[in-house]
Amino acid sequence: MGNSERFKIIPEVFLVLVKDEKILMLRRFQTGYEDGNYGMVAGHKDGNETMRQAIAREAREEAGIEINPLELKHVLTLHRWCGDHERVGFYFTAEIWDGEIKNAEPDKCDDLSWFSINQLPENTIPFIRAAIDCYLKGEKYCEFGWNKQILKKL
């Protein structure tokens, strides 16, 4: 890099919670980002926590469940271009959790439901749909939002 400032990237975490071929998804509400569209339990990593700790925290905050971070299995990393910046998402699954799944953030989510993993809602956030497709194919790394025009500019 030509300047003294280091490149920064935003780390995100996602919970791919699958049970009986259904995936837990939430519809965003009054967040200012993708409102009305379905995503997963997810969030940003805070400082001084691992990626597993971050998604365990998000599961508690958004779905009211407790997951032991050591029980989480990393299944996918998705590197995406967001128009003016990049993000890297770390996707984890859990087979066991404590508590009853509920909408623990009704001010940010107006639906928390199970959907067939092979028939997602039409209003699924595009990069979430891409991540689920990668997960179903068994891919461990995917990219989203990058195209030749963007790559020429970089």
C-alpha cells in the first residue's frame, strides 16, 4: 500500500442453524439495512472475543439460545464486496444448544422462522442466499459481489 494507513476489513459472524433440513432465518426490521428481507442470526465481532464467542453471543442476543463456543463448527468463509468496502463473514453451525428459540430482538426482527433449506424465502438477502448455496455444495470459501469492473478499479 502506498500510504501509511493499513487496510481494514469488517469481520462478521453468521449462524447456520439447520434442523430437519430447515434453516433458521430472521426478517430484519427497523435496522436501516435490508429491512423486510431474511438473513440469519448474525452480527459483528466485538473486540476481545473470538469468532466463535461472537456468534455464540449473537445467538443469545437474537434467538435467546445458549451455545457453547467450543461446540460451534466453522463451515464457510465468505469474502464480499459491499460497494465501497469489503467484509469477511465466518459461518458456523451448531448441533446442540440450550434454551427455546425465540425472537429476542423484536425491535430489530419481526419474524424468526424455520424454512426449507432448499426453498428459501424470495426476499432472502442475496449474499445470504449465496452463502447458503456454498454451504449446501460443501464449499469452505466463497466470494460475493466481486465482478470484473470492480476488480479493474482495484
